[in-house]
Amino acid sequence: MPLTIAPLYVALATIILLILTVRVIRLRRRLAIGLGTGGDAELESAIRGHGNFTEYAPIGLIVLASAELSGAAGAWVHAIGILLIGGRLLHAWGLSQSRGKSFGRSAGVALTVAALLVGIGVNLAQFLGR
């Protein structure tokens, strides 16, 4: 069974990753900091935004692709993808706005966790339904 929905979310996640990557590169060049943060708060936030994305997006995409490959209804696969991409976008935006608590970070984490929980449920239902 070929993947037909997952490629959309893989592409969107890759776009977000590239934007976060370019942000770190630009800051490193502007600040002339090749490794670490050099104590710069803005660079630290950019690095953590990039790092946080790379910590959560891959497993989210694996969960999404697994659901699709197991034959889950397209609506469930889209639900996982929308929650995941929305969550990662909000989190990255929130972290770029504030190093402390923010709506974007909180909502982003909540949506990302929701995507993973829905994905767990869908994958387990697919497994148990066979």
C-alpha cells in the first residue's frame, strides 16, 4: 500500500525544519559563533527551537506513516498530521517570541502530545483490529 497522505506532512515538516535551520545558521553567521551559543539568548532559543523540532517531528511522522500503512482511515491520518504540524509550528513560533512561558509553546506542546496520543490510539486500533 503506497503512502498517499504522509508525504504531505513529511514535506511540511521538512519546510519547517529548513526554516529553523536557516534561522540558526543566520544567527551563527551574524554573531560569529560557530559552536554552542556564546551566551547569546537569541541563538540559544533558535538552537532549542531547532532541537525540539528534531526531537518530536520524526517520531510523529513515523506514527503518522505507520497509521497510514496499516490502513487507518485517511481522516485519522490527517488528524495526526494537522495536530503534529500545527503543534510544531506553534511551539517554534512561541519559542521565537519568548524564552519563558508563552501561548505558542504551551499550545504547541499540547497539540504535539495530542498528535502522538491520537497516533498511539490509531496504531493500536489498527493492530488489534487485525
